[in-house]
Amino acid sequence: MTELNERQSHILKAIIEEYIETAEPVGSETLDKKYNLGISPATIRNEMVSLTNIGYLKQPHTSAGRTPTSVALKLYVDKLMKTKEMSVSEEVTVKQNIWDYRAEMDKLLREATKSLAKHTKTMSLAATDEGDIYSSGVGNILDMPEFYDIDVTKHLLETLDDYSYWWSIISDLTQSSHPLAIFIGEDLKRRLLNDCGGVFIRFKSPSHQGAIGVVGPYRLNYSRIIPVVQYMGDLINEIASSW
């Protein structure tokens, strides 16, 4: 993809963060009023056209508003965003939610997915190399505009019974030197999930390995969700190391 200059990067970052918050196409007027970009509305519009032409934005309707492409979101996660680390009290709450279930992997993963769904306000999922799959928070995604499309929602929910699909997506994590992976749009390898995204992290114990994470629209609040998934993975590994 074309390398962005500093001004284009600032505009793209603002568009993505507005889209993450609202799920609505973003127009130049919104950027001008809400974000201190230091440039005129006309310049913003021109740069939005350029960003569209080079594949970072798309125009879903005839309105002037734009939404980020999966390529833009990957750039945002890799280079533009700043993660929002968990507070100590948040970490304590997550640990308390699962600590009583630390003696058994099955119960631990059931509670971990519940806790992850609660703290990220999206759907969580875990899969192990033993063929087990766990999920929680389906109700969270039903409130999101992307899942008002019954075909998308039905397809995503059907995958919860398809262990082989999820294992094909996350199994590489068990061999990777990078324990955390982000899947955006086409990374999920199904056309009806092109507007979805996920964040997963590997875990290991003496007898099990797998991954746990969250799934939702591809406008997931990555800056907040990544630290939560990271902490949950670290916590499961810490618990499992003592078995």
C-alpha cells in the first residue's frame, strides 16, 4: 500500500476512532468540528478522497461519509493507535472472576470466556487442541449495527459449533513466536465475516494448548481490547504453569 504522510495518518486515525465509536460513516464536517486537525474542511475532504483512491477508505453509500477498510484498520493497529492499559483494579477484578476455577482447565476456560465477554462487551471464544470450544457474550454482539444483518449474525453463530473452522484460524498461534494475533476482515477466511474482527492469544499447560480471545465487528475497540486479551492469556498461562 501507498505510504501515508503525517497529515494523512492523522486524518485516517481520526476517521477510524470516530468509526469505532459510532459505527457510522465519517464525514469531513465531523472531523473538522470534533478533531483538532489544524487544516481546513476542504483539505480534509481532498485527503479523504485520496485515502479512498489508495484503498484506506471506502464510501458505503452516496453520502460524503467514509468508513475504513480492513487495510486501514490493520495499519491503525500496527502503527497508529495507542493501547489503553488496564488499571490495577480492572486486573484484580478479572483475576478474581476466574481464580476459584484455577484447578481445572475446562472450568477455567468457561469462566475466562465469561469474564472476557463481560469486560470487552463483545463475544469471547476459546478453543483447545483437545477439540473443545467455549464461547460467551453472544448477546453483546446483537446490539451492534453490523449484526443487524441476519445473514452475518446467523453465519457467525453457526461457527460456534464448528470447531475445525476456529482451530484452522487460531492453531498457528500454538506454533508462533508471537502469542497474540489480530484477525481483521479477510483474515477470518469467510466472505460473510469480512466485516468482523478478532483478537486472540495463545495459552499452554502441560496437557493442553489453545487460544482465547474475542470476536466482533472489525471496528473492535482494539486499543482497549488488546490489553484485556493479553492479560487474560498471561493469567491463564500463569495458572496453568503450576499444574
